[in-house]
Amino acid sequence: MLKVIRLTAVLFAMFFVVSTSIVSAPSIDDTIKTDIVVVFNPKIKSMQHTAVALLPFVYNKADGTEVSFQKTVTENYRGAFETYFIKTGFDIIDRDQIDKILNEQQFAMTGISKDDQKRLGKLLNADSLVIAQLNNYDMVPVSGTESVSKGLLSPSGDRKYNGYIALTLKAIHVETGVLIWKMNLSATITDMPGNNYSAYYDRALKRICSEAVDMFIREYGKLK
């Protein structure tokens, strides 16, 4: 009888340890905190604006990463936002068509002039151009302050990191050059493992895009 009691106690202890670890293990979403701001021009509905060209995102951070890596990151962000922004019901112009015209006409994405905006809008049959900048894409060890230059250095798998994303998007009315809406999106990721950091960044990206578009749809519906 004593042996049975001891075995039961051991099994109970094992079950308790396993159960505790399962319950307390945080999910990826638990490590992500988002901050979303969406602002509209009050006159937006008096202007044609629903044919939208989502221009290539600009990597607006001098962190020493390779140009090819920056392009990969910004195109990933552009594609993710486009996927969710379709939910607005606006007419989203195909990215391949946009990029083809940009290359043919040799438009620069930084410092695009009002005249160029009009010309590009006409070529694309767009009412509004969305210009976006990735302002922060950092990764810092929890136990230190040195940043990890992604694309140049792989983070250590046995360390924990905090990640930071900041993105700004603004829509310009093609005909007038007026700003018609703007979004500031950011996410902070805490205690992500170095050997799986990409899964955390991907989830944070989906979160900020999804939450931003949901807020856009909700607030846009309130406008008169």
C-alpha cells in the first residue's frame, strides 16, 4: 500500500510540473504589444480617393544592412499591408503594374514631386498614392544594449531579444497633393528566442497590418 501511495505522489508531482509549464508558456501574441494610430482628413469623402496605388515601401533607417536585405524586408511589409488593405473595398492597383511603370518612367521613391505624383497617378489611373516608410526594425538582446544588424549577423539561438517595428503610411490625393489619411504603426516584441525571431516578427507584422486596417474600416465608416 505504501508503494502505491508513493507512486501516486510521484505521478501527481510529474503531472503538476507538466501542467504548470504548459499553462505558463507564453504564446507569440503574448510577447507583442502594438500601437496603432489612424488619422483622416475630414474632407476625404468629398475627394475621389478609392483607386489606390501602394507604392514601394522605403527603408528609412541607416543601420548598415545590405540593400538587398532592405528590399526583401520592405517588399514583405508592402505585400502584407496590401493583403489586409483589400478588406477596405477600395480598388487596389496591382503591384506588378505599379512597379513596371515606376521602372519604365524612372520615378524616385524619395522626394517625389507634386508633378510626378500627378503624372504617376494618371499613368496608374489612381486617385491616391500611398507612400510608406519603415522607420524602425531593431533587435536588441534583453541582457544588453548592442543591436543586431539583421541581414549581416544572425542572432544567437540561446539568447533572448526585444524587437521593435515602426511604420508610417500616408495617402496623397493625386489631383491636389493633399494628405487624405495617415497611419502610424508600431510593435514591440519582448523576450523572443534568437533561433526563432523571424516567426515573432512575422506575427507582429500581421498584427499591426490587421489591426490598422480594422481601425481604418471602423473609423472610415463614421465619416460623413
